[in-house]
Amino acid sequence: MTGGGSGRLSRWGRWRRISTACSDGFIRSSSRYHRVVTHSILGLILIALACAGLARVWPEQLLLPFMRTKQPPEAKLIRPAFKRLLAFAALAVGMHFIGDWITDWGVWPFWPWSMQDCKLARVNSLEPALLGITVSAWAVQHWLIVHGRRKAAWLTAVVWLMISALYVAVRIQLFGRPFI
């Protein structure tokens, strides 16, 4: 695709060469580093800190104007405690890590000191039974919270966690190896 006999690539040819080189390199490197860096203990700490920090400033500074509450100027905004936000963020990221650990994706817990990946490969990345259990538990929890039954909602979460753990433990015996 040369233009004018000068040996130069046309605009389309240059764009195609640049985009192919960039996308191939970016996809290879970003998928490798996304899975490694963000799925390590160091990544857990950094992501939990970022989420907690964002949640700490979110109520006022980052809300769109139409989402802000109409409070008198003298009203003080009560910010949640950073330690509590950090604990919940670390719990959420940790649960995500456990979810990736039980699939074939795996995690690299000790990066950058070790490139050893850890994976159980017990369930598929999108397991229909676990998805059904989770959506059902969320629906029950929502109904319980709306009706003021917070303790029952927490109990639902504990029961969901136990059923999910039991399913992961016996899945290979019941259905064979996962395909993903």
C-alpha cells in the first residue's frame, strides 16, 4: 500500500501497521500484568486502599450535582471511618481473589517475589449453579433488608457462603472437571 511511488505507506497502511503492533503488544502485556499485578497480595493492598480512599471522599466531592442531597450549609457531612472502609474493601477484594483462585484463572499471591500461580480449577469461570445460588441469595437478602430483618439477611449471607463452599468442594465429584 504505497502511495505515489515514494515507498511511503498510505494513511490506511500506516494506521493498520501501528494499530496491529500496539494492540498485539498491549493485549499480550496488559492481560499478563493485569492478572499478575492485580491478583497478588500487593495488588490486594493497593486496590483495597484505592477503593477505601475513593469511598471516603465519594459522598461529596465526586457526586454529580443532581445526586447531592439538599442540606443546609451548616449541616456537617459525616464521613465513614477509613479503617472500616478499608476492612470492607479488603474483604471484597479478598472474596474476588478466592473466586479467581477456585477457577482456572488463578492468582499470583506472592508477586513480585515469585511468579508461581495458584489455582484450584474446581469450577468454571461462569458456573451456572453458583450464579443461581448467588442471585437467589441476593434476592432474599434484598427482601429481608427492605422489610427490616437485618439479622436474617446476615444469616442468609452465611448460609449462601456455606452452600457455595460445599458446591465447590463436591463439584468435581458430581459433574467432572470444569471446561474453562
